[in-house]
Amino acid sequence: MTVKTPVYMDNSATTPCDPRVVEKMVPFFSEKFGNAASRNHPFGWTAEAAVEEAREHVARLIGAHPKEIIWTSGSTESNNLAIKGVAEMYASKGKHLITCVTEHKAVIDPMKHLEQQGFEVTWIQPDAQGRVDLDQLRDAIRDDTILISLMTANNEIGTVHPIAEIGKLAKEKGVLFHTDATQAAGRVRLDVIEQNVDLMSLSAHKFYGPKGVGALYVRRKGPRVRLTPILDGGGHERGMRSGTLNVPGIVGMGEAARLAHEEFEENVAHLTRLTERLKAGILEKLPDSVLNGDQEHRLPSLVNVSFPYVEGESLIMGIKDVAVSSGSACTSASLEPSYVLKALGLGDELAHSSIRFSVGRFNTEEEVDFVVDTVVREVTRLREMSPLWEMVQDGIDLSKVNWTSH
């Protein structure tokens, strides 16, 4: 069977819209085009009913109540609303927040913004697998701590944090807990009650929904979380997020959430089967490759591998029939090595040689085999051109070489 190229293996950057999602959205562009806030006629009522149905599906995916789902434009907005909204609302209680150095930029940048506003942020350093240590987190909590923000699963290496334990600790200490679950939805079991989560960010396009629509879960009891809005005007979404709702997008997110919930087991089994095949293929044929991230607590869809003595950019150019990324999609425009991998203690060379493969619902075993063959062939070719690789093959320890400059 011939594989159609290029093969898409960058599902952590975005997933294709499931055809069933598109089908559900289409009528809301033309036939059912009403504004969900128009309460005086059937066009508005139809749109509002569809929005509320979607809210139920998203809530079910994460074990929440539909009234706790706030629509946004995506996880970046959800993260900003959660972090800045809590900071402003609870500033009189304290001005200390806790996060981790390996978070997505959509958490790091709002935190840095708050630091400039006079808030204090503790930046936790994860272990070598990218996981947060609970004792370290416990020690970081102070009397004036108002928020802990830690992602469920890392977008570059796939490491999954001990969310339930973090939530339990936050609850004991009376601190709000926000988690960016962008990469986890549909791939990891989420339950905001069981995991003691107070705020959770989601993005539709990471689980086969459309781009430009997301949600923020905001707990309404035990404790009731209050947020200062970022957008004012009209008081939509319980006053937390004004603006005319993106009805087609919301309908799409709802349907994507319904499918993610109902087909969870088979999706995870499919993803796990493909990533195991990918990992085994690469590591057997390139035994000196380095697997990054926690091998036990991880996303079923993501494999991040460093290929020593090969430059990541050259490798990506060499495997142009395979769509993958080096670093994260959001920062891949810069040639800086991944800040996530550097935080795990990888040197510039290994960080620069890392590739993120992320499989999805529509990938096949044939595609995985094609990717393995392509990567192995190209890494081998690039290494044959590398004088460093030659020295290593001759048994020379590069760390002991005294490099002189002329």
C-alpha cells in the first residue's frame, strides 16, 4: 500500500477537523445563523439551544457542570482569563502565584506580565523527566499564595503531571488550582471534581474540533471561583467573557468533545499502538537516540526523540515528506533550542536535535512505518556527513576533547 505524502505527524500543533464535526457545524453558517444572545425570535433561540447543548458535551468530557463552562477563543485566552482574572480578583488576599518553567508560553507570558504588575511568581523546576515534585510544590506554597497553574500534559515532551495530587494539595492549602489541559483533552482522562481542579483551559482544535474556539472551566462551588474579566461589554458568559459567541465554532467544539468522550477508550488504544510502533521502530534502528520526557506518565500520542550528532532543522528539511516539529509549534519560528528540553538538563546539542512526533486519530500503521523508514534513512545520511559522529564511532569521548580555535 502506498502512503499518501506528506504524512501528518504534528497532531500536538493541531488536529484535522473530524468530518462529523464539520457536518454538525455547516448549518450554523447559513441556515441557522442566529445570534445566541438574540432572545426575541426563533433564530436566536435555535443558536442558544445549540450553544447550550455544546456546553453540556464539553462539561461531560471533563466531569463538570454545564454552567461552569465559559466559551473563549482558545486556550491562550482561557489561560489569560484564568491567571489574570484570579490575580486581579484575589489580589487583596495575596499576590503570590506558582507555576513551572516548562509551561506553555500562554501561561509563562501572562505570569511575566503579572510580575511587572507587582505580583510575585515562584517558577518551579521540574525533574529530568519534566514532572513537578510534590514536596517542592508544597514548600513553595505561602500564606499569600492565591493560584497554582500547572499544565496537565506538556506540549513538547508529553509528560503528564500528577494533577489529582496537585489539586488535593492546593485544596488543603486553600489555594486555587488552574490547569492548562490543552494537550490532554481526549487523550487523558479528565475529571475536575476527582482531580480537585478549580480552573481548566481547553482548545477545540487539539481534539478534532475547529480552530479559534476554546473553553475555560470555572468551578462554581466548593469553592466558588470568581474572575475579573479581561473583555468587558455586554456581560455574556456569566459576565466573565463578553462578546458575540462563535456559534458554529462552539457547535463544532461540542461535537468534538462528545466524540472525544464517547470514543475515548478506542482513541487512546489506537494512539498508544501507533506511538509504541513508532518508538520501537526508531530506537531499534537508531539505538543511540534519546527518548525525552517521562516514559511512564505520558500522553499516548506524543514521542519526542533527540538524535545526537544531527541538527534538528537539517533533519526536518531532510524528511520533508513528514510533517513534524522541533520544539513547540508556537515558538518554532525562532532558532533557539527548546526551553522545555533545556529545563530538563539537555545540552544545546541534544535540544537542537530533537523532533516531536505526535500521532492522531486518522494516522495509520502504514504511515508510522513510512515515517520510521524516512527518519532512519535521513538520520543515517546526516550522521555519515558528521565528523563528530565519525569520532564517536572511533571510540573518542567528545567531552574529553580539547577543542582549539585557530
